[in-house]
Amino acid sequence: MTEFLLATAGVILFTVAVGLVRILGGPGDADRLMAAQLIGTGGIGALLLISAATGAHGVEDVALGLALLAAFASAAFVNSAAPAEAPDPADGR
Amino acid sequence: MSLVVDLFSIVAIGAGVFFFLAGTVGLLRFPDPLSRLHALTKADNLGLGLVVLGLLPRSESLLAALKLVAIWALVQLAGATAAQLVGRAARRKGTAL
Amino acid sequence: MSVLQALDIGLAFLVFAVAAWTIFAPGAFAATVGYVVYGLLLSLVWIRLFAVDVALTEAAIGSGVTGVLLIGAAARLRAAEAAGSERSLSGPSRLLVAVLCVLVAVALAGVVLLLPDQGPSLAPQSMQHLPETGLGNPVTAVLIAYRAFDTMLEKVVLVLAVVGVWSLAADRYWGGAPGEVRAERPEPTLAFLAQILAPLGILVGIHVFWVGADAPGGAFQGGAILAAMWIIVMMARLTEAPQTNAFWLRLAIVAGPLVFLVAGVAGAIFAGGFFAYPPGLAKPAILFIETFMVLSIAVILPMLVAGPPRREPRQ
Amino acid sequence: MTSATLAGLVGAALVGLGLYGLIATPQPLRKILAFNLMGSGVFLVFGIVARKGAAAGLQADPVPQSMVITGIVVAFAASALAVALVLRLFEAAGQVTLNPDAWTKPPGDGAQPE
């Protein structure tokens, strides 16, 4: 069972790595930010699987911390990139 | 009993890995940022949810199990809002239109 | 080769590849996102080294709070990058630098390979005296008891960093509120996120601080999570950044090191040594100090991310 | 090879990468990134010292771990100050380049003094 948990963690990390190759390169900043989102979800999944397999204690709190902060990169980007003078047409404002 | 638990974990985590794979395939294949965002935030969140489901019966205590569920819920929230925020930013820039 | 070894090797390659991306990426923004990804991968590596306390710190500070700081800066500096007035190194000197850096890395790798399998360790000593502190987590004991002086001075470094950042304000803004993390206009999605995230995050932050006495966690990690919650609430404009001349803010910033220092001096008077805790009262004393440290960290980190004052002070 | 040694080798490589970035990349913000990368490489090398000091029933020596935690916080404080300096320079001067030629132009007139 331990091997199964580790192997699935490996497969998830591999898919994350393949995804990173695709989106870190862009073309747009939106794609790049998805990299932060991808590693957030996949990294937490791999983290939980590895800790279940190796028996490291207290790892749930690490995953909890990462989950809390998963949207921060996107939030910071939107905050600093939104031009003040151009309202979003989708807002109807 | 432990065989049943193991089997449950294997099925759930295996399904979770499948959705992670599906999300990455979507990232690779979809043509524009908005649909890539869709693939990423939907498939991967479902994948993590199934992984969490598979790990639940293996957790040491009730608190640890509750934390696992909370982790998934928080990632759902982060995925949903980040998809909205990034999608809107992409759209504002006109890359998707 | 076992599955675990294969996983470790894969993780090592991934960390290295993402690190290389942050150095060689075509633009500063791409590099910065790479750095955020890298920070998260590092917490995985720390888990594999069984240093869960470090993984927690890396997750909260290395990835989360630093991510906000750097991504915000990269987005603002885009115009500077577009100006393109940078002068890159010429080819030959670039090659020379690369050779030098490879040499440094190889030398360091050699040292790593030559390390004895069982190195010198302070683990037995730190476990031996653990009962006297009343704590169960040796890392917390090192931070707050055995090497308390280090930790107190590190808090002083944080205070000095805040003073440094605030000093960059234009004269007319001195004492006013910082503006870097504030959105140009309120974003409803962000407000929704902050409203749900902040209460949960405050709970998690206090939990991480509280279990730190006996399990992985502690004042740094808990304080950093609380700090992140204040940052997201300010980003969503649910609350405005405080005036930097506010007395409560300045008090909260210095409270951690101040209480720590007073406790250290009290130890010299009552317990027979600088930063000594009286027998039997060690755990309450440590928790008391840690509470103020959490407060200071939770206030200092958002102020560092928020940057220098950018608005004129209200009277 | 143990996972600790592997992490140490990654740390060594990160120090090399970070050092290269610090010297060879021209933009200040990316120098800050590179410096942080170098720092985390040093932390990792120190982390394997902690792992090799596993004793007394602990999986890693707590003293290096605590010092790495302190180091991460101090590195963040230094980066925040550096980022604030760069942003302030950009705000005040409209550019942040380290290229001295870009600063010697007299304002308003684009002619390059020799």
C-alpha cells in the first residue's frame, strides 16, 4: 500500500511537471498564474500522499497552510494589474 | 477490514490521479486561456477531492480527517476564486476574445 | 531502486528545473511565478527531510507571503522592464560567471557527499532538557528556550526592516497609510474570498501557534498565517491599511521583541541567567512570550508587504 | 543515495544557480529572486546536516531546523526591504536599471554625453 501511495504521488507530481512546462511558458500572464494554481492543487495532493506513506507527523497542518494561501498569487496579480481607468465590460459598471 | 479500506483507498486515489491527468491533458490541448483555466480548476480539484476521500479512512484521528476535508474545501474555494480572478484578468486584456 | 527513491529523484529534478526557470525565464513576471511554484515544491522537500516545522514556515512565508510581495512588485515593474535599458553581460564574461558558479556548486556538492552518515548532533541534549521547558516540540524549545537570544534578535531584525521600509516614504507621507496591497478598485470576487478565508485562516493560525508547543507549528508559522489573512483582507479592501503613525500599530510591532527582552532580563534577575526561565514556570513564560511574538509577526509581515506610506497622514 | 544526500545535492545546485542569477541577470528584481534561491539552497544544505544529526528518537536535529526557520524569516524581511527600495526607486526615477549609462543622460534631452 505504501508503494501505491508513493507511486500515485509520483504520477501526480509528473502530471504537474508536464503542466508546468506548458503553462509557465505562457503565452499570457493568465497562463503563468495557472502554474501557481496547478502546483497548489497537485502539490497538496502529493504532499498528503507522501505523508500518508512515510508517516511524517503534522503534515496536515502544512497542507492546510498551503490550501489557505493557494489563491494568494492570483489575488496579488489581479490587485496590482487592474488598470484603474478601464472598467471591465463584463461588470456592467 | 483493512483489505476493504485498502481497496477503497486504491479505487478513490486511482480515480483522483485520473482527474489530475485529465486536467493536465486539458492544459496541453485546450486552445485558449479560459478553457485551460476551466480544465485546471475543475479537474484538479476533483482529483484532489478523490485523493482526500481515499486518504480519509487512513487518517489517525477524527481531527486529522476533518483537516483533510477542510484542506479540500479550501482548495475548492481557492480554485473557484482564482479561476474567476485570472479569467477576468485574461478577458480584460483581450487575450480570450 | 525503490518507489520512494524514484519519487525523491523526480522531485529533485522538478525543484531544479523550476529553479532554473526562475533564473532563465524570458520575463520578470514569468520568473516570479516560477519562484512561487518553487517555494511550494521546497515545502515538499522539507517534508521529505522530516523537518515539518520548516516545511510549515516555507509554506506560509516562502510561498504565500513572499508570493504576494514579489508578484505585486513584478506587475508594477513591468513598465521598467519594457524600457529595456538593461545592459546584459557579454558572452565571454557570462561564460566565465557560469564556470565559476558551477565550480562553487560542485565544491558544495563535494562537501555534501563527504559528510559523515551520522554527523554531530545536539538532538540528545535538546531532548534531555525538554521536560524542563514543559514543551513537547524540540524545535520550539530551541527557538524560545535554548537559543532564545537568536530568536529575540531576529524579531529585532523584523522591526528594523519595517523601519527601513517606512523610511522610504516621501516626507509628506510620513506617518500616513501604506498603499501597495490595496486594489485600485474593489474586486467582488476577492472580497468574497477574503470574507470566507479570513475567519478560517485566523482559526488555523491560532491552532498552528497553539499546537506548536507539542507538535510541528509555533509562533512563526501561526503568526505568518495570521499575517496572510490580514493581507488578503487589505487586498480585498474590506479594511484599509492602518496609518503608520498609529500608536497601537507601533506598539504591536515592538511588543514581541520587547516582551521577549524584558523576560530575558527578568530571567537574569530571578532565575539566575539571561533568558533563563524559573523552574516550573517555563511553559507559562514561553507561552506568554510567544503570544506577543505571534502578535508582532502578524502585524510586521503585512506592513512589510504593504510597503512605505503612500498617503498623507490624517490628523 | 539517501534522500537527504539528494536534497543536499539539489541545495548545492541551487546555490550555483542563484549565484549565477545574482551576477548575470541585469534586473534588480530578478537579482532579488536569485539571491533568495541561493539562500534556500544554503538552507537545504543545512537541512541535510539536520537530517544526518537524527538522534535521540528524533528524525532530524532540531537546532539546525530552528536556525533555518529563523533564516527563512530574516530572508523574507531582507527581500521585503529590497523590493521596497526597488519600487521606490522606480517611483522616484521612472527606471530601476543598474546600467550606469541610463542614469548619466541629462533629463529632457536624449543626447548621450561622452
